[in-house]
Amino acid sequence: MNKYFPAAMAVLSIFASCKNEPAKQDTATGTQDTVMVKDLHTQSNADSVLMKHLDLDIAVNFDARQISGKAVWDIDNKQMVSTLRLDTYDLTIDSVTADGKKVQHTLGAFVDHLGNALSIPVEAGTKQVAIYYHTGKNARALQWLDPQQTAGKKHPFLYTQSESIYARSWIPCADGPGIRYTYTARVTVPKGLLALMSAENPQQVNDSGIYHFNMDIPVPAYLMALAVGDIAFKPIDERTGVYAETNMIDKARYEFEDVGRMVQTAEKLYGPYRWGRYDALVLPPGFPIGGMENPKLTFCTPTIIAGDRSLMNLVAHELAHNWSGNLVTNATWNDFWLNEGFTVYFERRLTEAMTDKSYADMLWELGYQDLEKAMDELGKDSKDTHLKLDLTGRDPDDGLTDIAYEKGALFLKLIENNVGRERIDAFLKKYFDEHAFKTITTEQFLTYLNDNLIKGDSALAKKLDINAWVYGPGIPANAPHADRARFSKVDEVRQAFLDGKPAKELQTTNWSTYEWLHFLRKMPKTLDATKMKELDAAFHFTTSGNSEIADQWYVMSVTADYKAAYPAMDQFLSRVGRRKFLEPLYTEMMKTGKQDMARSIYEKYRMNYHPLAQESIDEIVAKK
Ligand SMILES: [Zn+2]
């Protein structure tokens, strides 16, 4: 998943955590061949019952905003327990059969974040359970869009976001990252619409409205995905392509031109891409995050369509997840940095290989700024700034901070700086290869690192100071910095402007998105309205088509009360659903005495946002 900034959520969760005790103390997860690891975010007993294969048969009803059907699980009751326990969240269970015979299921009490455990009586030899069910109004994974909320405005759209623990709100399942299974699906949708999943996908609409899917590589539940809408496809090369709403497909195809080459470059770095096709789906504007690494089909925000391919490092990130995350998976959400830190490192290496070092260095530096901001927000001594997290009794989304992403990536960068590229690349390639389709804990990774890279070199171990990174707070003293050559030039230009040089005379030729971002981010906290006006006249930030730059500019406009940007900001907030952009803007309005403005804009556009974005913005605008 691409990073976003849930700092406000992280603070709230501290309050939320007081009242949430997981119902079961004996919950655990396990896969075919990995050791059992306690995962407190599933109430399933997949450590006792092997979940082998899921066959879904579901119908998507836009009028009722409901998914209904059956989930058939092939199981191996290896420990001969009398009950199979699965996760559900706001699901209605209509009936359950075990090997074709109806059985009496029970739903446990609702547990905050986790939902209701579904208990199904099974026998030692039970091979298959079938659960007939439908989704509820509070299905956190689902966003149902009315036609007017799509780019095309003519047809409704549905998509899912299952990470971290939302798959259980649309499929009864054992919902932990350490539990993998294969799946097949039959999905019925209104005629004229296309359905896609994290599986082998159709490339065009058929007449029946019934689509069949097959995923023969075992995946965890958080990688279950579905999208339904007026969607078209265009190929990029023989194994890559892009899907988007029909009226967006040409723009998307243009933006994704380099993706085929990107997959080849990633393979050169860290070994073969093992998932067959690599396609991407550009979602309607309400998608709450940057991207989601659903296997075979990355879901991504339309805000990366900048018209100039300048924001494609987001795709590099999601592609990299096909090694770190999808192939080698964090065992629990406490080990989330193993998914995201590795992916950010891989993403930057991939971006460097696709562009040049100075370009990737800018991303490292902006990432460092993000990390410092996260440290400020979380508190430098907070346990939430450790790489290894403790999310017991909390929503795993609380762990989605820049700590996992940027501190995690920086730790790998530190190793690279100490052992050299050749050694870290050989190490990572071997790591991906030897842990392919397995899950891994932080402790298992550290053992592997010791055995395969450090190898008793105590001087190296001392230089790395691993404990400080993994089990300690803040940014460790040995944190590396990227080369700042390009940003130093930007600093000089900014200073010249602040010293009185007219904006239109500044030397900004050939600046990339990242130079512009750095230019704006490091402006004084409150720039006076005259300076804002001068910058806008010279560089047209208010009307920028680049969402990263526009968002930064609107935050500055709110701080400076630069009203000329407000109509465009209002429009931006109506069409963008990505939390990374929404949260800082609403937060800044609330912080600077513009609560009425924040609330009235939010009231207008709340329905355009995904339920997860609504949850976080609800909290932001409710503050005094
Ligand atoms: Zn990610």
C-alpha cells in the first residue's frame, strides 16, 4: 500500500485502544510451512485448521449496495478440532453447510476492530464448509459509487480495499497476513459492467455479466480485491496493461507507458516477477490511498495521472510489493515494516534505475522530511516509532505511519552504505527467493540477516546498531542522508526569492515534481499573501494539474489565508479522495481557525470519500 499520513488516526487510536480487548487469547495464525505466530488481529483458528482454497460465488447488487452469495472453503482439519472459527465484520450469515450438510453456526460478540468470530461445527474429516452470506451497510472494505461519483458519470462503480483487516467485511475468512490460500471466483454483476479481481482477469465486458476468476498462487486475505464498473483495458506490452474507466483509458494508457520496462528493470534488480501478468487499474477519484498492491492487478489513485508521467514512482512502489509483501509477507501487522520498508527501498532503487541517482536522491530526502514529521507527530520516544510495533488491541491501520515506510527503508539504506550495493543486492535477491510465498516475522528476518550478511562481523554489527533501529524510538544517530545536490540548488532559489528576487526571474527550468515540492515545503510556515500571489502569478500553483504540488500549495494557502486559491481547493476536495491529500488540508483548516470552512466543505463532499477516509476526516473536523 502506498503510504499516507494517518497521524490523526494514530493519536485517536490511543483512546480507542483502552476499551478494546481481543476476545480470544488463543488466536494464532499459521501457514503450510511456517512457525505459528500469534496474530491478535484475527479471531480465526487457522493454526488448527488449514484453509486450503476458497471458491467464491457472489453477486454484486448496486441498488441494495450489497454483495451476497457463498464462500466455499476447502479445509484440512489437521488438529481434529470440533470448531472452525473465521473472521467476519458486519456480515449476515444466512446458513452454513459442512460437506453438504447443514450445520448450526454461531456468531460471537462484536469486538472493536475485529468484528464477530463465526464458529462452525466441524468433524475430524470435514473437507469443505460453505457459508451463505451477505454484506452489511458498514462493510469497511467496500466503496459503492453512484454514477456521479465516477469520472464517467454514467454507471455505478464498486471497489474494495482489504488491507489491513477489511477482507472480513466482504468475505468470511481467516483474515491474517500469515494465512495464505488459493482462490477461484464467479462474480455476477449488472450487464454492461466489467468485474476484475486480484487474479487472472478478463480484458473486456461480456454479454452475460458473469465473470470467472482463478488465483492459483496462495495469497493472504488482505490481498483479496474486487472492482466493478464501466472499465476498459489497453495493453502496454505482452504481459502488462492498464484498466481504467472507459473515458479515462487513453490518459491512463499514456501515463503508464513505462510500466513494461519497469517490470523488466525490477526483475534485473531482485529476480523474476512471479505473478504472470502485471496490470494496473486506475480507480475513480474516491480511492482513499495512493495504491494497493493487489496481486496481478495494482489498484491506484487517479491522482497519479499528471499528464507527464511524473508520479510513476507510485507504480514503482506497488510493483515492488510483488517481491516485498506479496511474495514475502509480514507475519503479523506488528511486522509491517518488513512489507513497507523493504518496498520503499526497492521502489527507490527501481526509480533510480529508471531515471538517475540524483532523481532518486530527491525521493530519499523528501522521505526523510516525512519521517521527521512523523516523529514530531508521534513523539520521539513513542513506541510507535519502533520498527517492530505493538498493535495489540488496536486497529492495525494505526501502524500505517511513515515509521514502517521511511524508517524501514532508511535502515536498509544504512546496510547498503555499510556493505555496498553488490552485497545488499545479492542478499535481498536471495532473501526474496528463499522466502517466496512465505511469511516472516521481524525476529526471523534479523536471524536471517545475521546468518547471511553480517556473519559474525562484530564491527559491522556495531556500525548498524540494529537494536536501536528495530526496538528503539526516534531516528537513530547513524541514519544516512542521501546526496542533496539538487535540493541545495532549490534551497538557493527559494532563499533568493525570500530575499526579494522576483518570482518570475527564478531559475526553475526543468524542475521535476520533487524540486517543486521541496521548494514549497521549506517555505517559511506563514508566507504573506503578497508573496503567495507573486508565486502564483509566476508558477500557477492554484491551477496545477499535479496533485502533489496542488495539495502542498492549498495547505500553504490555508495557512496564509490566500483566498484566491480557495475555489480551486474546493474543487480539488470535491474530486480527490486520497487521504494523503485530504487529511493535511482539513487539519490545516481546523488548526488555523477555519473550522466552519472545513465543516461546510466536508459536508458537501463527504459522500465522495471512501468509508475509511470518512472515518479519519470525521475525527479531524469534530475537533474543537
Ligand atoms: Zn506499500
